[in-house]
Amino acid sequence: MRDDSVPPRRSREVTVPDIAVDYELLNDVSQKAKTLKDQVKQARESRQSYSVDEVGTTAAAVAIRKYYTVWSGAFKRSEEKLEKLGNLYSGVAQQWANWDFNLAKDASKQSASLAADLYKATSKEWNAWHDQVEKYKQEHPDWKPSDLPPEPEKPGERPHEWTADDGKGNTTTTTYEYGPDGEPTKVTTTVHTNTGLTATDTTTYHPDGTYDATSTDVYGNVTTTKGTSQVTETPDQKTSKDDFTAVTKDPDGKESTTTGTTTTVQTTATGHRETKTTYTTVGPDDKGKEQTVHGTTNTSADADGHQVSTTIEVKADGSGTKTVVTDGRTEEWTSNSADKDTGWKPKSD
């Protein structure tokens, strides 16, 4: 069912204080550039020799062969430029979309969780009212309808699906499955745009407090996660702690393993969320050499979608990187003393 309390997300455009990026347009341009590249390649590799009977004169046949001889190099260079252009636009589109998708998934799951919690609270209130009324009736055989307090609103169907749709083919959907006790057993979130950018994750919760998850990001990286989750709640905030092990496989088949702990504190009244993750990743670097990286990520997000995330990753020799993402805008630094959080210099391209 559609939860109209969740505002439609502008899933095709990211806006930050000084820039607006329509990553759907970038992705569309990328796809068209790659299609044009294939068309140029097809023309370059197409038939180039024709008989006099086919074209009418010897001069025409010679002219066609000469044309392809002269322009084949230009066609090849055009293919290379179109491929680079397509890769450039798709890379930028994916980077912005990946940030937006992560934010959208978090917001959708947060809305779904709040709606599920509201349903539980409403059901509890409704059941408690009936229990108290039945008890009152037994204790007061001469009861009158006017003696009873107003009946609270009866909860409707348990919510199962939340969808944000901008009406242009860009959607974010979260679905819930529940166990006999009414607690969620599976949560699936999918983000899809009209040019084919997609990300999804599915988490299955078990009665013993463990969970497993599978996610595919906008780059095609597939991550499988197993972990243990503990949640504590007060009237003012909800705190969750996850200990996890995640294995990520990229489209080329390279694998890395990350183990760590994530602690999230969410303020009930405002929706403000603070998250800290400490982790260790073992896997190949950009050159395929095995390495171990220790990292910390601190993220602050409010109910309006503003989010700041700071990640520091440290290699075995103490060097590393710092990445700060503010509402989708990324700043990066490097340091030879990253383990001490000192000596940061802007990362060179």
C-alpha cells in the first residue's frame, strides 16, 4: 500500500547548496554516447567493397573504397572519444546516484520502521483498551455504556509497503514481511530510475538476533552480510548496535571482506541520526595487491535529508585517506600519518 506520509523523493536530481546534478540526464547522455559509438564502429566495420553492378560505375565503386580508407582512422578516433565520454558521464552519474540512493534507502527504511512502530503502538493501545473494558465489565455487572472511556481508533491492515514515486518512472520502495509475533522478518528496499540505474538490498532477521543481508549497489558490486543486531529503546531515542562481516564482490569478480561494528542513535522526536562504524577490510587494492585497511565512519543525518559523513581509512604503514561527503559533495585528502589524523593534504587527481 502507499504511505502518503512519505513525501515523494526527487530521485533523478541531487541538490546541494551550490550545485544541482541531474544524474538521470548524465546517465541518459552516457547511454546515447555509447550507442553512437557502437553505430560508428558498425559503420567502420561494415562492407566497404561494392561491384560495378551494385553501384553503377567503376568510379563509384572506387570512390566508396577510398571514402572508407580515408575516414577509417577518424571513425576509430570517434569511437574512442565517444567511449571515454560515455564512461565519464556514467561515472559521474553513478557517483551522485550512489549517494542519493543510499540516502533514499535509509530514509525509506526509516519511514517504514516508524510506520511499523506506530502500528504496533496503536495495536497495543487498542488491545489494552478492550482488556481493561472486559475487566471493568466483570467487576461491575451493572455497568453502563456511558461508564466506558472512548474506544481508540482500531488499527487497520498492518503496513507492508512504502513507495516514493515521482511519476516519471523513478521510485524507491521498501517492503516488510512479518513473523507470527508481528516483528519484521525481512525488509527489502529497491531504488529504480527510468534510465536503468538500480540499487537494492534485502535483510532477513532471525529470532536469535542475527541477520543476513544481500545488496547490489549502483556500480554492480554485490555485498553479502551476516551479523548480530541489538536494539534498545527509550521514549526519547532508539539505539542499535550491529556486529557484522560483509563480503563484497565487484563486477570483475574481485572480493574483499569487511568486519566491524556499527552503532546508530536515532532521536525519536526529531528523526536526527548519529552513526559510527569501525571496520577492517581485507582485499585487493587498485593494483590487485592484497592489503588491510582499518577505517572509521561517522555520519550525522537529519529528518530533512541533510547528511554529513566522514570516513578515515588507514593502511598498514599509517598512510591513508579522509573522505567527507556533505549532501552528496565529496572532499578527499591523503596523509602519511592518517593513523594520527594529521598531515592531511587535498587528494590529487
